[in-house]
Amino acid sequence: MSTVRLACIDGPDGCAGTVEPRWPGYGSKSYPRCERHGEARLERERETRRRYGSWDDERPEPEPVDFDPSDAGERWEAV
């Protein structure tokens, strides 16, 4: 039986720790990253969510006061 060795998708520069599938902080896929790059990716995702919010926030954005669905047949959906 052969063993597949994973390579960090952010490496090899700066790699540290074992390379294994790691969740990037969103979605359902995992990607091969070393421990250092995996933690850095999670930190970038946390910073992005802190700055811009998240698609899965429980705080829906209210529609703007000047929003009129009859203008273009669109509707405002709080996701």
C-alpha cells in the first residue's frame, strides 16, 4: 500500500508542522496546509469576517430606506 504525501498549498516557504487537510474557515472543503499556514488562513478568515461580516451572520442587514422593489422588480433578501 502506497502512502500519499500531501504538500502545503501555501508552501514550501514558511512551512512548519505537519501537512494535513485543514478547514479554511468557510465552506465544507479542506485543503492541505501545514500547521503554520493553516492557522494563518484561519486568522485571515477571522479578520475578514470581523471587517466585513459574514454570509452566515445572524444579523440580517435591513433594507435601505430608499429601497423600492417596484423600481427594477428586485427584492431585498436578508440572508
